[in-house]
Amino acid sequence: MPPSRLLAALTGITLLGVALTACQDQASGQIVARNGIRLVETVSNPPIHGCHRFPEGVTHVNNQTQSSLLLYTTPDCTVPKGEQSDYLDIGASDRFVRSTGLWRSFSFAPG
């Protein structure tokens, strides 16, 4: 292969690798959060790392991403003593709010 074709092929492979790696850092799809019937937030293709805070407490969460979620009643994705987070699978909805309060944040479940 002439050097210019080899360089073009290597550049293309490198760019494809970078693109595939970047896609793995985001959840493909949307998370829709409501309080009652009122839409609070729609998040598209969120990063899969870290804690995501809802702008206010929500009663319903629809997970329309390709990743499972953990829902928290705290704004910082922590679990208060004696409580637990709620697991929300791919394509599922959570319409149950425990007596402990509204959902205030979410993170992605470890894969």
C-alpha cells in the first residue's frame, strides 16, 4: 500500500475507535421524568457516569434508554440509612413512589 493510502486507512480506523469509545460514555435514548401528569424533564443520551439530578422531585420515571437506572430520593445519588435505591430496567417505567419521598436523582446501574 502506498504511504498515503496506509495513512488514510490508519486515520479512518483511529477515528472509528474514537467514535465507538465516545458512544459507550452515553446511554442511547431518553429518560422522561414527571411529577403527576406534568413533565419535569426529558434527558436525551445522558452520560452513563456520575449522578444526574432532577430539577425537582418526580413521581414517574420512564427509562427509554438501553441502560438500567438506579433511582434515589436524595439529590446526590446517596442512599439514606435504612433505605434503598430503586432499580429501573431498560424500557421500564416506575410509577411507584415510596413513603420516603419523590425521586430526586438517578445514576446508571453497573453493567
